[in-house]
Amino acid sequence: MVSFEGKEKTKYEKVGIPVEMHNEIKRIVETDKKLGFVSIQEFVKEAVRKNIIEYGKLLKQNEKGG
Amino acid sequence: MANSSISFEEEEIIRSKFIALLLSGAERPIKTRINFQKELFIFSKSFPKFFDSFDFVPHYYGPYSRIAEDIIENYDDYFISDKNGIYLTSEGKKLGEESIQEFSEKNREKIEISRNIVRSLYDSLSNDELMFLVYKTYGYTEKSEVIERLLEKKEYLASRLLKKGIITEKRYQELVAN
């Protein structure tokens, strides 16, 4: 288990996405305010975060299934 | 390439623990999502490593962490969000108690004092009072949909904060100044 107090500062890495995808995200962020995204970066991080969590769940299910 | 010594899952546990620490600072729930976001923002501001982990951005109602929102929604073993507000399950209470024990004595005292100040001072504020105070103290106004409305009634909001003992007379003067 990671030490709560020993936590290090969060680090960042850059990744690229296709321009078309970037433009579509920009359109969504700018036109659909009720989704609550204020930036492209926020949208992308949320999408990746959801996928990681979903992947983790799948992995656990598979482990249980043997 | 930057390497992180902890995994995503471990980082999630740390974030959950930090939220549990805040929520265990009082017996009552934090009554609204806006209050929760602002209190977490202020609480984590004193602890840069944790603050950084929540990735607060300027949002429609001031600083906002989507990660914190997700954690409250997704980890229902620990957290409840309903018409009463945001609060801990019995497992969440255990998590909060365990978390505080992980700190050294010196840091434990610091974190308990900060948490208790945040909960005792800011739980009693309305959304408008808290948003106004946070905007005037920390900024994060870029995407705000409410800042103009709040500034229009700054005298009223600042006087409410003064009356509730949240700010000093000097701070009142600063808040109402242009």
C-alpha cells in the first residue's frame, strides 16, 4: 500500500491526438455547455480516466472468472 | 520520460483518503456540491501534493475538480451524495480515521487543524458566500458564469461573511473595494 504521507507531486506527460479528434472535442466543449467541460484538456483527461477505471473493472472480472 | 512511483489505483486511494479526511471533519454532511468543491479546494491548498492531485480548473462556479466529483460518484463504498449533501458511509468513516493515523504526529496536527477550520468555517456559508470568498481570494474567474452577479452584491455578501465571523473588518474592506 502506498504511503499517504509519502505521496509525491503529480507528474505530467504530453500525448498527441489526431487533429480531427481535437476539433470534434473543441466543438463539443464549446457548444454543449451542459456537459460541464471547460477545456479540451479536461474532456480528454475525463475520457482517459473513465477508460482506465473501466479497464480495471474488466480486469478484476476476468481474474474472478479465472 | 517522467516516472511516477505510484500507480493510478494507488493515486485514487490517496485522493479518496484525502476526501474522507475532509468529510470526517464534522458529523454533518457538506450540504452542496459547490460547498464540497470549494471546501476541498481550500483544504487541499494547504497541502500542495494533494492539491495537485485533484487537478482543479477554473469552472462555471469557480475552482472545480472533476476527479473529486468522479470519486464521490463512483466510490459508493465510502461516499454518499444525496439530498442531505455529501457524507461518508461507515466504511468511509473508517477510511478517514485510518488516513489520519498515516501522518506523523506533527503533520497529523496540521491536517486536523486545517480540516476542522475548513469545516467549521465554511459549512455554514451559502453557495454564493463561499464562491464570492473563493473568487476574491484565489481567482479562478476565467470561466465563471456567476462572478458578475456575485460582484453586483459584494457589499451584501461581504457583510454576511463579516457577520458570520468568517472575515475581519479589514478583509471586509478588501472584499468590497474595487
